[in-house]
Amino acid sequence: MKNTFLILMIGNLLIGDLFAQHTALNKQAIINKYLQSDKEEKGKIFKKLIKENIDFDTLFFCLKQGKHYSADVQKGFFEHGFKNKIGIEHPNQVFIPYKYNSEKKYQVLLFLHGGVSSFDMNQINRLVNRADTSWRSVNKICLFPSSWALSKWWNYSQYENISDLLSFIKETYNVNENDIYINGVSDGATGLFYFSNFYQTPFSCFLPFIGSMDVLAYLHDKQFYIKNYQGLSFLVVNGKKDEIFDIRYVIPTINELKKTAKEVKFFVVDSSKHKTTWYPVLKDTIKNFISRHIRNPFPDDIYYATEKPDTFGRKFWVVINKIGRAKNEYANDSIKIMFNNQSALIINHSKPFGQIEVTKIGNMVNVQTQNVKKYTLLISPDHFDLNKPITVYTDNLLSFDGLLTKDIRTLIKYNIMDNDRTMLYSSELQITVGKSIIKK
């Protein structure tokens, strides 16, 4: 009888162990399927991850490790096109190193070309000499989005185009998410100033050559905020004899940029017109600048302003959710730039906007707002100590003080959105401006 009982007990233990192993294997299989899926498929697997009660720390670790990238991918030059909802085409060009190794993380260059008033959507094919044998030794991924008269860099369609292009590259190739930089020439440099004014999160540094920032004051797709360049690093080059972008108008705007941006290296080439023949002279300086500026995905200090929080509401871990003018409160980011003490460029804003300034020290966050009704702080275990309370002051009033739990839904939501192994979030801390303290 005792032997029978012992056999039954051992059998039950073995069955329990096998069941636990099966459950663990099933959970890992779901995680692996999620990692190897594209953005659309990940959205479908989302519910399975929740249903299986996947452990947060396990999934966090797996997302940090990332997917297994296939070695069987296109290399060299090829086209990755994008057509938006109204049918405007973008025949973008992509270059992948010929010796691409899927086990290695690669630097990414996003290049914005000039001449965007052309009605030739394929002009990027002529601008990039794909027959040049030097491409054989290039060891970074290069993206050449297409811009033309119906989709200029400062149109919303280009935000859609570039977002799609980056998403494709990050899903297909092993990129270094903290080493993606933008270089723009002529109209492309102006486009770079446009993008970096509201689309900063994916990029490490910005290199505008022979372009101008002042024309952004007249573009209407998106309002321009000089202070939005806070925390960004620029290397700017212009020609003293440039016949298109007069250096007398460029210098005052770059001086304003220097007041706001984290770092601005500005070179005026004395003998140069609207050309980049100076590049061999500055090549090493440019290369060193890029190598020194690896992105910090969690900057402690953030300033951001927007009139479109539903579309352009986020800068890194800070999100403006709702704006609205409060009584006796007026957001102000207008500037007046003088040119030779004669004429002035005044940048005003016709649409209401909200602005937020965030400073983090340890687990304490101080937030100052104007015309912001609601905002969200994205909390990461890599940025905050989640074993200790987090304290948030908004406009000098205590708006949160407590511990936050790790939320797997938040982790998955922003992983699908960002596809970034170095920028993972565990909680969304949503704050209503003016509301009394939240205790947890």
C-alpha cells in the first residue's frame, strides 16, 4: 500500500513538472513569435501575451535582447517605396552594406536631398551614384528617402514616409537604435530643421549643410518652435558666398539655435557658394562629431511645445496629451531675429499651443506647463528606481507621490510603437494639470 502511494505521489510530481515545463515552453514560444513578428502581427499577439500572464521581467529581458535577425536579406541598393493614403508615391532608396552581418548592430544615416521643387519623384536615383565602387567598403546602413514637388520635406506626407522607412529598417535589419543620425543638404537641410523641431526621439544628432532655418517661419504644415531644439546636437555648415541661402540671414538664426540646443558646431566656409566642395576638408571633423553623439534614450531635461498633441505630442519619455488655454495664461515662444539691424524675422503662432518643461533628478520630476491640460510621463526601469517612490511636481504643486507597478500592457504598447530595444517602458504616469495629489 505504501509503495502504491509512493508511486502515485511521484507520478503526480512528474506530471506537475511536465505541465510546468510545457507551460514555460508555451510562454517562451509566444514571446519568440512576438519578437519575430512585424508591427501589425505584434498587435494581434498582444492579447496572447496578456492572456498567458507572461512575467514582466522575463518579457522585459527578452525585448532588450530583441529578435533574431535573418542573414538572408537584401544587400546593396534597392528601392523601398511608400504610398500614402492619397496616393502620393515615394520611391525611397536603401543601401545595406554588402558584408552585412545580422549579428552586428549597424549605424544608420538618413539623408535628405535637395531640389525638392522638382516634379521628378525619382531624382534620388540620379543624386546617388550607385555605381561608385567605394560603396563596397561602406559599413553603415544608408537611407535615401525621396522628396519632390508633391511631397516636400516640410509636408506631413514626409513624416509618414520617413517613419515608415525607419520602421521597415528596424524590423528587417539589426540597427543600433542609439546611432541613427540625419544629414540634409540644401532643401534637405531645411527639411532637417523642420523634422528636428518635432520629431527628435529616434535620432542621435543632426547635420544640416548649406540650408536655412528661417524659411520654416512661413511653412504651414506645422508651427515652428525655436525652443524645441532643446537637448539636440547640430553640426551646421554654410557657404559665405551662397547665392541661394544668404549667409547674412543664416547666421542670426543659427545664433538663436545656439541659445537653445545642447550643442551647435557652426562652420562658415569663406570661399564656398551653394555647393559642398568643402566636404573633404571637414570630413574628419564631421566623422568625429557623429561618433561622439550617441543618443541617450532617457534625457533628464526635456522642453517641448506643440499645437497638435494628437499627432506630434511626444518627445522621448514626455507626452503632451491635451492642450487648452487656461484663464490668464498665454503660452509664449515667439522670437524676433534681427538681420543687420535693419529687418526682422518674427516667428509667431496663429494656433493655440501647449508647452512643457521637465527636469528629472533621481526619482523626483519637476514639470512646468503652459496651456497643457493633461500630460504623461513614460517610466522606464532603466531611468527610474522602481523600488522607491516617484515624486512629481507640476507647476509647483505636488501631483504624484508613490510607487508604480510594472505594467506589461505599457511595455508591449510602446515596444510596438517604437521597436527600440534600448527604450522600454514599464508604466504610464498620467497627470491632469491642476488636479490634487495622487497617492499610491
